[in-house]
Amino acid sequence: MAEELKIPPFGESIVTANVSRWHKADGDSVKKGETLVTLETDKVSQDLDAPVDGVLKIQVEEDEEVEIGAVIATIDDSAAAPSSSEEKPAESAPAQEPAAQSTEGAGEVVPVKIPPFGESIQTASVSSWAVSNGQTVSKGQALVTLETDKVSQDLEAEADGTIEILVAEGEEVAIGATIGKLTKGAAPAQAAPEKTAAPSESKKETPKAAESKPAPAAPVEKAPDKRDPAKEGKVTRRKMSMLRRKIAQHLVNAQQTAAILTTFNEVDMTNVMALRKEVQEDFVSKHGVKLGFMSLFVKAVVSALKEVPAIGYFIEENEIVENHFYDIGVAVGTEKGLVVPVIRECDEKGFADIEKSIADSAKKAREGALQLEDLQGGIFTISNGGVYGSLLSTPILNPPQSGILGMHTIQQRPVAVDGKVEIRPMMYLALSYDHRIVDGKEAVTFLINIKNSLENPARLLLEC
């Protein structure tokens, strides 16, 4: 008996998942509880374990995107040795199956067409064929992966037969177009004689194949770029990860739906750096974690939000949603892209608890262990480009939030202090905000409040 391994639900807003990595190979014996595959969505990653002992049969390869609930593998819970011995007799005695199929339309040609994906989707790309031209396939076997700008889908064989590929990988075709033909009941030895045995049928199908190939105009434009001799060997192409695609979509959406404006200021980090140096040793010995800049910035943001609460509001349709809590998102860079885990109840947490929460979230982010709830519900975001050496930037909002603070690298610069020029450790601050809900006066007031808190850290400790 075969146990199906399916994509589990991740949440209402997630409809597809990417098969990021198989930890076992096709045909491997697996034990119940062993990690089989890592799945990745545009928000979180999750490992799937073997539900039973058995032999793994992979149906969806790595880097393929499939819908929630789709079967990506089966596990034959019978012993490995008997299962392999059972397969060979099945191959050596196929005579009975074709005989049965011969009474059910053997030789009938079934077109493999692009199915509808939705009203707004007019074309789909032939991402990859799971079979080769002329291969004999079984009913239910995956034939091809189709990809649109929103989802991917595998097409399966409707019956046993031989597949003929009409559209190559990478081509974009219209919904309803024929991309292949399945000849029912045809074994490999029968595939060649089929054309001579039914020439009239062959002639009828040939024009259809010719019609389906030139139909899409898009591939004609893309083809020269892929096969440009001048670029041969100088460029490579790789599929964007789901996370990277989601980040791209998220950023473009933020630019298109909000009136983003950025205001700048600079903060003298002298007192903050002196404070950290003075208390660091005692802080670590007591709390087991270092006092970093981020917890100080989080506390400064909370203080500023209390003074200018509109920065923490957001627009939902025709309503303004007022938030009366202080869950702050802290951007974390990973190998796969930027994620923003949320630190909860920052107004109630101490500096040590905030530092621990940030460290735990960063570790989970880099290990791909963040859950959906770890990323939801923040009212404001802090992004530290300074760790990469950024001197100044204009951060993009994290929808539906109305504000984001950009931190930057600390640089020794000459500044005027009490009428004298001194060299001070200075940091530029950038506040991007949604001008639809936040006025310029509020934005500037908010940023100056953060500046004052950091230049006088005693205010943060005394909450004034």
C-alpha cells in the first residue's frame, strides 16, 4: 500500500509551496519520523517527516512549486526487496494491460492542453517536462510543470500511453493550447508503426501541432535573448525562489499602493556607545546576552510611537486602523532574502528580553524555522542597513504598516559641539512613511523623538 505525502496547509493566505530540498533520494528506504523534504513558502519553511516505514517514490522534483494539498511523493510501506521484485514481473508481462486497453480506445490520441488558471491568466509557460518525447507513461503520472505569474501546476497523464511533446520547455503559450499528444495504450514498440498504420490520423494531427507552436507571440521575443551567440557561456539563468519572488512583489506593491515619503536626521551615538561599554560586562553576566544597539532603537521607537501614535496606524480600504500595542518588526537578512520577524509587546519587555527575542528570531530566520505567526502583526519596522556598511538609504514600507526606520553605519564625522568642532560617531536615520496617513510634522517629530532618546539614553531607562 502506498502512503501519499502531501503539501500541508500553511495558512489561509498561502496557496502554493516550493519543494526546496529532498533529504532522501528516489527509491530510498525511509523510517517513520525521518525528515524527507524541506518545503518553502513565500513566508516560512517547514520539514515533512515520513509518516510510515517504506520505500520513497518522489513525484515532484526540487525547486518545483505546487499547490497546497498536492501529492509530492508516495511511500510504499511494503518491504523494499519484495517491492522491487514485484515491479519486474509487471514489466515482463504487460500483455494483459494493452489487451484490456485495446477495447477502451487503444490508439486514440488525447491532446495535452494548457488548462484554465483563472480569469486574469491568459498564458502559461511550459516550465519543465517530467518525461521525454516518445516515453511510455502511466495514468496519473506527472507529464509537465506549467507556470504562470501566480502559480505552478503539474499536468498528469489521463491514461496509459505514449507521449509526444509538441512545445519545448521555456515556451509561453495561450490557455487551451495543445502542448503534447498522448496516444492511448501505445507501447514503445508500437510508437513507430502507429504513424504508418494510421496515416490519415497523423496528417490530421500535424496541422494542429503546427498551429499550436506559432500561436504564442511571447516566446519569439524571448528566444533571441536565450540563444544570443554573443552571450553564450557568459550568462546563466536560475529560477527565482518563492521568497525572492514574494519580496519583489511585496516591494512593488508597497510602492504602488502607498504615498511613500522619507525624512532624514542624524544621531550622535557617543552616549549610547559609552553606555554599552560601561554596562556590557555586567549585562552579559546577568542576562547571558549582549546589550546591542537594536534593543535601544526598539525602545526609542516605542517611546516615539507613544508620542506620535499615527506612525503606527495603517489604512485598510476606507478606514484608518489605530493600533494600541507595540509589536515591532526587526528586519533580518538571510541567504534567501530579507524577512521581518516581529518582537511582541516591546513596551513591556526589558532590554535583555528584547535582545533575546531578536537573537532567537534571527537564528530561526537563518535556519528557515520561522512560522507564519512570527511574521504577522507588526505595527512598525526597523531595518539596519548599517551592518552592511550602508551610509544612507530610503527604506521601503512593509505593508500594511505606515512607517519604517532605517539605521545606517556609524561614521566618525566632524560636528559642531558647543561652538567647537569635534569628531563624533554619527549615524544617519531615515524614516519612510505613508503620507496618506502621516503628515510631515508628525514624521519629523517622530524622528526627532528617536534622536533625543538615543542621544540621552537615560530617557529610555526612565521612560521619559
